[in-house]
Amino acid sequence: MPQYGPMFRFGDTNVYWALYLLADGKRMGRKVLAELVGVGEGSMRRILDTLKEWEMISVKQTGITITKTGSGFLNELPVKVLDLDVGDVVLGTYQQAVKVYGVASKIENGMQQRDAGIRMGAAGCTTIVFRDGKLMMPPDWDLDKERPEIADTIRKSIGLSENDVIIIGGADDVHSAVNAALAAAFELF
């Protein structure tokens, strides 16, 4: 009977995050990247093999770098990682926000995004939509009225267009917060 090692434990969110972490153009080693993404080295090896096959990264003895194809792919996706902390509006010690362009019409009440975050091991996700010039937490909580200081922070730090969505994953560890926000975002397209 053949012996197999442990199963790979990663998903689309881990693949995206690995590519995103390389997007600054700096070289990085596999071990460091695995730690930052929150996967084991075997899973990271598989992720890197896939990204290399798709010509999105270059792997050399001096480290891993993103290619023009990889950068182009990230820029084409309607998702942008945000550096945003909205305090107690999000559950959990760690927060990771992403903006998803032009999909507010796909948001019903925010429960789907919350549930996607919980499935990723997070406390959940908070969803904010930009509709009719207002920042709303679905279905009808007006962030501009209820928490103007947070709405002001969002408006000053993020360029929003009508129908953009902000999803903030909240968790007690950074990897779950990242995976929650990305998983909820990816469900929208």
C-alpha cells in the first residue's frame, strides 16, 4: 500500500494572499511566505508550483518574486486589499479589509459574507456598501448617521465609487481574518 503524506490544506484565499504578499516586488523565501500566508511548507510548495506553472512567479535560489503576469492578474481582479481598522464594528482582535468593485447589488443583508467568514474560522465579516452616496451596513444601517467617525475614516482612506463593497474579516488570528475577507469577496464573483 502506498504511503501518502498529509493532505494539502489551502484554498483560493491562500493562493491569492501569497501572490499579494509578493506584489511589492521584494524577494521572499518559501518558509517565510508559508508563515505569512498561514499554511504549511508542503502546501506552500504546491501553491508555488501552481503559480510558477501559470507564470505568475519566478522561483530562484535568491527567492521568489512576482512576474509581470502575476502583477497583471492581481490588477485585473475586482478586489483590492485595504489597510483599514474600523474598531468595534468588527468582531475579533484582528481585522482585514478588502474592497470589491461594483458589486453592491449582489449584497442582500450581509449574512452571506458573515457566514463565509465563519466558515474560514473567523468571528465573521462585516459588510459595508456604498449606495446612493451613503455608507450602509446591509440591510439598512446607515454608517454615516450611526457612526460618523468610522464613516469619515473610511471615506478619507479609501477611494469609493458607487456600488463598491468593503468586507472586513474579523478574527482572533490574522490568517483567519485575511481568509474570511477574501473568501467573502470571492463569493461575489
